[in-house]
Amino acid sequence: MRIYAAADIFILPTIYDPFSNACLEGLACGLPVITTRANGFSEIIEDGVHGSIVDFANDLVGLRDAIQLWSDAVCRACSETDKHTVRSAVRYLRKCCADLGNSDSGCDQRRVHIWKI
């Protein structure tokens, strides 16, 4: 947690990730998250509110612009990465997993309980 506390932004420009727990940890620590659409995590955040979503990992201009945006301390202070927003995101994720758990999707609901806030 000390590493997250020392950071201003969490960046994970992944080529593919079904759902990055590291991004969830960064958001839970109050950091704006910059990631790609190829990360399933991008489905639970709002672009420009919780961080930025770029289209592709090799979109260097998009990554640069997102880093410049969130490098501004005023912008970070105005973002909604507080605990209430994190709670909402986790609640949404738990609901999705519960919905999936009601089908034969194989969603492992035990993992969701780790993130209770």
C-alpha cells in the first residue's frame, strides 16, 4: 500500500486483461486509473471521472494526453476517486458477479467478498 500512497496516478496500458485487480487496488487507494479498453476494468469506471480509458496500449498520444491530464494536481483533486465512488464501483462489480453466479458462468463469488468496503 505504501507504493500506491506514493503514486499520483495508476497506469496499466494492457494489451489484454479480463479484469485487472491492480487497477481496482489503485482506484481503492484514491488514484485515477489510466488503462485501455482491452482491460475489463474499463467497464466499471467512467472516462474522465475515475481516470482515463485509451483505445489501445500502443496509443502513445492518448496515453500522453491522459498522463498530462491526471498529472495536474487540481484535476486529480476534482476527480471523484473518493471512497464513495469506489464503494459504488465495488457494489456494481459485486452485483455483476452475483448476476453471473446465478447462471452457469462459473463466476467465483468468493473473490468478490475480499473487496467488501
